[in-house]
Amino acid sequence: MEKISFILANNAKIMYCLHKKQKWVKCALRAHHKIRRYMTLAFLKKIHGKYRRFWTCVEKSSFWENDVPTFKNDKFKNTFRIDRSTFQYLVDRLKNLQRADTCWRNAISLEKRIGIALYSLASSAEYRTVASLFGIGRTTVGEIVLEVCREIVFEIVNGFELLGFPQCYEAIDGCHIEVKPPKGEASDYFNFKGWYSTILFAAVNYRYRFTYINIGVQGRCNDSSIFECSALKAYHINNVLFARHFKFIEGVKVPILLIADSAFKLSPYVMKPFPFSVDQIEGEKMFNKKLSSCRRVVENAFGHLKARFRKIGKGLEVNIKNVNTIIKACCIMHNICNNRNDNINQGWIQQSDF
């Protein structure tokens, strides 16, 4: 009996010691964490000049949530510089800008993101003012503006993808327009087709709109040499956005590209068809078919230009110094008509083919 009491007493002492040690360990850990917390706060104070108690600063503003929905159409357009219908069009087309809510905070809605970008671009207000108006941070305003602008630029790529060729930005080609050059310069304008011409070199998007034009090169030059010396090539080489906006297709990293016919040089920013061969494999045939069908937009744009403005198709009998101005004006009017859905008459296209 005495032995049992002795064992129980020893066990009680051991448990008591363990309990005290456990309490001491917990106290030591709390003290350690407290010291680390104060050291972190002291470091933040040294950097920012003040303590940072919260990871996000909650701004309160009722402009977008309460005021904008009550705007009449005139006031909405005066504020954002576009109609509500155009705003909704952007919302429908820029779905990739939508962000998901997280456990930490709710994401800024797609409509608000586009509204922030439009207000920033449409007004002369500083980002600090826009941030206060929409109840977000100044840095967030800058990030949203850049994200929306990038998405609008690369929306053209999505258009070509619907046509069947992903990662395409524009289609490029050249068009010969007949002119009457001075006798002393006639040999420079004599083209491989056997007549005198100047070349309209252009880049066209999937909507048949001219996004780049190079006018005035003599007809004896070829399209590839014009492109190699053009500002369009330099723009694609130096624009890092095209390289960064890549996409993996069948395991291959594909950047934003221009598409062209077989006369152009193959490069990291220009895609051309596979060379023709009698025993060409099926995959190459399919690739060439897709590329040619999408590249047709630039040929169709030239066809519409000549059909609408027949003087371009039949030839310009004016002083060679005035040719560039006339062609440039016709390209601009072509874009205006295209933008306003002033469609080309199919009968005009048939007449221009003869």
C-alpha cells in the first residue's frame, strides 16, 4: 500500500512538472511571436513612416454604385464619352477582364473596371482623383486602365481566331495601282505585270479595315522588300506586348503574328504558308487552307477599295505627286464606310473584276 502511494505521489509530481513546463513553453512562444510582431511593425514604420494595421484600405464612394445608374443618356455620354449601348458592347466583348471573388475580398466588377478605364481616358483627372471617385487605390486605377487597353488591342486577335487562325493580329499584302509617271522615272514604276504602278502596302484586321498603309513605293519593288523597310516591321519587333501575349498551341509557344503569302520571309512575327509540293502532307494542306482563308481579308479590302472608288481600280491619271494623297484619302473613307456599316454593293465588285 505504501509502495502504491509512493508511485502515485511521484506520478503527480511528474505531471505537475510537465504541466509547468508546458505552460512555460507556451509563454515563451507567445513572447517570441510578440517580439517578432513588434520587430515587423518597427520595420514597416521605418520604411513607410507609419504602422500598417490592414492589408487593404477600404475606400467608400457611392459614385459608381449609386450615382451612375441614375445618369440619363446625355450625362452618361458626357461623363464616359460613349453611349450606354457602346459601353454594353465593350462589356460583352471584354469578358476576359472579369475577376473572381476571393476569401479576402470581392473582386471589382467587370462593368466597374471598364467604367474606371473609360473615365480615366475620357477625363483629364489624375489617377488619385479617379481613385477617390470610384473608391479604389490609385495604383489599382493604373493597373485597370492598362489591362483594359491591352484587352481592347488584343480583341483583334480573337476576331481572327473566330475565322480559324489563332494569334493573328493583321494580314499584310501589297496592291498595284496604275499611274502615269514622268518619262524620266518610268522605268522605276514598271512592274512585273507589264504596266506602270505605285504600290499600296497595307495591314488589314479581321473587319477589313486598314490599320497600316504605306503608299508611294515604285511598282518595280516587291511586297517583301517594302515590309522589310517599313515602320510596321519595326513596330512588331520592338513591341514587347506581342511577345508577352503568347499562347501554347499543341505544346508550341506562339506569339502574336502577322500573316502573309509565300512571297514574304518567314520570321518570329510573320507567318507564311508551307511551300507547295505534290506529295504535301495533310496537316500542311490544312494549315495553308486556314492561313489563306484568313489572309483573304486583306485581298478583300483591296477589292472593296477598288470597287467603291473606281478611279483606284482603273488607274490615276494625275500628277504623280498627288497620287499618295488620293490613295490615302480613299483608304480613310473605306474605313469610315466600314465603321458605319455602309456595306459595299456586290454588283460593284463584279464590275471592278472586268
